[in-house]
Amino acid sequence: MKQKMCIIGLGYIGLPTAAMFACNGHKVIGVDTNNKIIDALEKGEVIIKEPYLKNMIEQEVVSGNLTASKEPQEADAFIIAVPTPLTKDKKADMSLVKKATESIVPYLRKGNIVVLESTSPTGTVKNFIIPILKKSGLKIGEELYVGYCPERVLPGQILFELVNNNRIIGGIDRKSAEKIKDLYQTFVKGEIYLTDTTTAEICKIVENTYRDVNIAFANELAKICENIGTDVWRVIKLCNKHPRVNIHQPGPGVGGHCLAVDPWFIVEKNPELARIIKLARETNDSMPQFIFNKIENILKNTKGAKKVTILGITYKANIDDTRESPIINLIKLLEKHNHKISVVDPCVKEFRYKVENVAEAAKDSNLLVLAVNHKDFKEIDFDNLAKKMRNKIVLDTRNYFDKNIIERKGFKYYLLGKANE
């Protein structure tokens, strides 16, 4: 049955979710307090970069299935998909979830569904959402059906994965879970597994924590391999030949609104127990400092002001998302030590040190740092760079460039996780 839906929060998850429900026949009201987002949506436009999303939004706005609003409206189902950032002391900032939940209370009616999609600490639905929803006067589980349904999508593939990935739905009771399942089944082709809200909440943050811990292991190996004089990339490649070993890749740190944030939600609720998780977070957070120290060592004999050119500032390749990017932290360290900085990122429209092309950015540079392995960087003309740079030195933090090609062009090549020769 097609329903009228109100989706609160039109960011990287809320907007694609709104588009997906709309293109499957539901009447969707997209709600956000950001004027730029609302103005763009009213014109059938988007302000985030995601393949095929603009075409879908434009189509559904024209069809009338997707409209924009700064305030909620009466609907059959409400989905809350607002951010849950970290506070300075590594706690979950639930202020946006609180505000979004409070905003829908005046519009709730008997038979409505309320779904939280925002990644949250365990107990959020039971101890945080439900008390607010009770102010509606509706009986939870009998007149108002509530649950948690976290996303499991990869930026750059969001629309495909919204449809094809498996989903977990945690209901405050079985009836709520079933009703939410019926709603999502209108477009989800993957399996949908039903459980309670606390289990669904911990599953979401555990999935991202698993990856964060694995990456931290790889990053620690990178430090160790540099210390003992070997190559971490070769070590990992050979270890992964074992049928039961799957070590992730090291890098300059971990970013994004999931892996860099979610593990702290577990630590917050279990500070005495989540010791490995906390240490993994600290290990990944230490990587910008480790890269900076490597840069300082490479340039230790360079006299005068040092210029560093950074390739890529997003938290991963081929997307425009800079949230929690470790490269931003690396740049802050360079700023603190008075380095000249230039940045090239084909996916980011604006950044204070951004230069449009690599050759211009690298002019008079002492060091070129490959920080993000954007596909565009495979096409760099190193012959031209050799004429532009003051010192022909490359630091590759992703094992992305071909060492032999770089060195044939007359460059000195350094690689994260491999001892300097």
C-alpha cells in the first residue's frame, strides 16, 4: 500500500531514501532546516554528489511524489535520518535527533509509523525516542509503531545498495517491526531481518567498528613494518593468501560519518569494557600525526619555507564527502608548523588551499603527498611535474602510484608502511 511519508533530514542518507520511496509510488515530504537543501530540492536539484541521484530527484519532483518542506506534515510514516555527530569529548550529540523527534509529535496520528535511521548509541529508541513520542498521547505499539532501521550503504553506490543490501529492522515489538518491514519492502530486494531495537542499534555500530578495528590493525602493522625495515603492503598481500585471513589496507587515517564516529558510541556506553575498540580508534586517529612525522623526516634537510602539495582531502576516493577526513587533520598539522600548502581534489568544489590542477598546485613544491586515491590521479603527468617542483619527491599513503614509473621520472618515492631507503 502506498503511503504518505515524512522524512526528516535530507543529507547523504535521508535524501536518497526519500528519492527511493518516492520513485516507488509513495508521496514523500522531505524535511530539512537547511535552506540550501530545501531550495535545491524544490528545483529538482541536489547539493551532494551521488551517481544517478540528481536524475531521480528531478523525476520525482516533477511527478509530484517528492516535495520539500522546512516543517513536518501529517503523514502515515515518519523517518528520522538526521546526523549524530560527536561532541569534543567523544560522546554522541543527540540534539538533532531530539529536535527531529519533537518536531513530529504534533503531527502524529493513530496508526502512524516512526522509524529512526540515524546511527545512535544503544538504548536510543527505548530510552530517548519513546519518552518523546509518548507526549503525543498515543499508545506505543498499539496506536503508534516505532522501530530502528539503520542504513548499510557505501557512498558512490548508495542508490544501488539501498535496494540490494540486506536490512535489519528493530521494532519496539513484533507488530512494529512487521509494519516497518512492509514499508521498506516496497523497494528493498535484499533480505530483511527482524529483531529488537537494542540489537539493531548495536549491530549497526558493530558493523562499522569491525572495519575500524581491522583498519587500525593494518595501520599498526604499517608502523611496525617501517620500524623493522619491510613493506606492509607486501606483508598484507601475502598474509591474505591464507584462506582465513583478510587484513584491510592501511592509510592516512579513517574518516566519514560512520567508521570514525560509530565505535565511540560503543565506548561511551561501555567505557570499562570496550578497550580494544577505544585503542583502535586512537590508533586510526593517530595516523595524520604519523604521516606528518614522516613528511618532516623526508624534508628534514630542506632549507627555508617548505611547500607541500596534497592530492585529495575527502575521507575516501571518488566522493565529495570530507566529513571527519583525516587529511583535514594532516593539513592542520602542516599549518601549525608553518608549511606552505596547496591542495588538489577533483571531487571537492571549495577548500581554502584548493588549486584546480596538479601542475599548478605543485609549482615550487618540495613534496607531493598522495592522500586520497581518486581515479583522476592515475593520469598525472610526472614529466611535467618534474619541471614544476622544487624537489622531486612523492609520498604515497595509499600504495596507488607505480614506484618504478615514478622513479624513472627522476622522483624519490616514499610509501607509507615501508621503511625509507
